[in-house]
Amino acid sequence: MNRSKVEEYIERRQMQRQGVFRILQQDQQHFLINNHPYTLVADYKNAFNSEALADRFSSILGKYDYIVGDWGYGQLRLRGFYGPDNPQYNPEQGMQTIQDYLYEDCNFGCAYFIIHNQEVQLPRKNRRPGRRFSNRRKVSGNSKKHQSGAAVKEVRQSLKQPPLKERKNQEVRRVKTGKHRQKLIVKNKNNKREKA
């Protein structure tokens, strides 16, 4: 991709995202983003801009207790951090690492703001592995205990079977393709590969 295509893509995404998130100021410190309350905790060098925040905000940020917005080269960057009471808390993304983030990952002396999410929206727990698509068959009550997220996933492919008369001239070999992978190779007896 060349630079003009990347810029075109960015402009198109900005147009699509425009107006998705709306910010309603209640007072200097409190505001709502799509009816979810937030509090402005820190505003260094008047960095807080509600219009820029609305343009850059994403629903994925709703799971964080604190969101840091920092400015660099005219662009607003948002990063989320967890509070100690959040079930998704991990020390690398805890609120105690905000100052480290500002010193190490942001431009020196850049303008930044910190907002506190008053109503954290925890994401729904992921479904069991292998149950991502709705077109798969449903699991009956007794067989649920056997589906505990096995490491082997079945890949189904529809293969066109040759007529029975042609199958007599075929041979099948099992070939290892990786550490724990293998495949069947069906060949005609005249060494012509048909299916893999």
C-alpha cells in the first residue's frame, strides 16, 4: 500500500466513525459518552477536547477504569488502564502504571488528560473454543462435558468423490506436514496427484 491509499483509508474510517459517539458535558469535570458517565481526573496543558475524544473513542475502551489521552503530532492517542477492583486487572495495565506510560511511551512534555470511567462495561465471556459460528451443530446436554476446548479442531471440507470405477486405481498415503499435523494424499496409481 502506498501512502495515498493509507491516507484515503484513514479518511474513510474517520467519516464512518463520525457521529457514532456523542459527548454531553454536565460540568467541567463530569460528562457522558453515549449516556455512560466519565470524570475528568487530570488535564495537563488543556489537552481535553471533547470533539477529538468523540472522534477517537471506541467501545472497547468501556472495559477500562481509566483512559489516558495524549497528543503527539496533532493526533490524539487513547490508552486504557484497569483499576485494582476490575476483574480483568493485571499489573502491566494497572492504573499504577499510568505515570510510567506517560514518561516512557508518550512524547516528552506532551499534553495529556486522564478520565475515569464511572460504569465499567465488562465484555461478555467468550464462548467455548470451537463454538464461534452459528452454523455449527448444537451440542446435546450429555456431550457438553466432552467439549472442554480440545486442542484438535476438525476442519470439514466437501470433496467430490470420483465414481466407484475410478477408485480402484487410487492409493492413499498419510503424510506428516508439521509437528502434530498430517494429511491424506489420494493418488491415482499412475502417480498423478488428485486431492490433498
